[in-house]
Amino acid sequence: MQKGRKMQYASAGVMGMPGIRLNVRSNVRLPDSEAGGAEMPLQQPFYAGCTASPPRPHLTVTFRSAAVFLCALSVLFGAMILSRMSQKAQLARDRSAMESAILNTQAENEDLKRQVDEARDSARICYAAAQSLGMISSSGVEAVSVVARETRPAQTNTAMETSPYSARDGIITGSR
């Protein structure tokens, strides 16, 4: 910023070409130039760059509407919290029911295992076989061998003995 000795105005920025006049508005604001000058309320000073926009009025909400909104919001959040708590309680009940069902199943399995072990007992099986079916123990009886009579008499074999279908003592007939 430059100000000449005998000049009334100051010039800012790049100086123009010699001989070109500098045009200045009557309402240009120069920093600290208002000192001691009279206020001119009708003229607004010119600011280079963005002009200030008038302030917007603030949005306001009445106390009653704000209170109603906050009450509705707290009721909504309370309902959500109660819903979650009831879901957690239901899950806890389901879990305890499953645990008790598992314990009952384990007890039933132990009982069935005990019954199977009793049914497999060899003394019980021998007693039931002797009493119900009239069977006797094989260790106390003498074994008698039984020989069946030959139903196919031996005939002459004309086939080769190396054949898997050759009959040694008779002829193969029918299906087996």
C-alpha cells in the first residue's frame, strides 16, 4: 500500500500504467482510515471478496414439542430395552430347559446301559435257557457223533479230475 505525500488517497495492489487514473469509490474501507472521521450510517463500506450475507434466523423448537419428542424417544428406547431383556430371559429359560433335557437323557442312557449289561450276563442267559427252553449245558454232556447215510452212490467219473466241477464220489445234478 502506498500513499503519496500530497495525495489524498492511498493506492493498494499493483500500480497501474502511468497516466491512467485510479478510480476509487466513495465508500471504500481502508484499515485505520476511519480514525477521527465522522460516521456515515447511510453508506456501507465496500469489502473486496465475499460480501457478508445477512444472518439467518435460528431454528427454534417450543418447549412443549421438545418435551413431547424427548418423552416419546425415551418410551421408544425403554420399549427396545425391555424387548431385549425379555429375549435374553427367554434364551436363558431355553438354555436351562436344554440342560435339564440333556441331564435326563444322560440318566436314561445310564439306565438303559445298566439294563443291557444285566441282559448280557451269562448266568442270567444260562438260567433263562434252562428254565424257559429246557436246554442243558454242553460241558456236562457226552458228545455223540452222527454219521449220515450216503445218498449218492459213487459212479465212474469220466470227467477230468482237475476240473472244478468234477464230482469225486458221484455226479453233480440239480442246483445247489
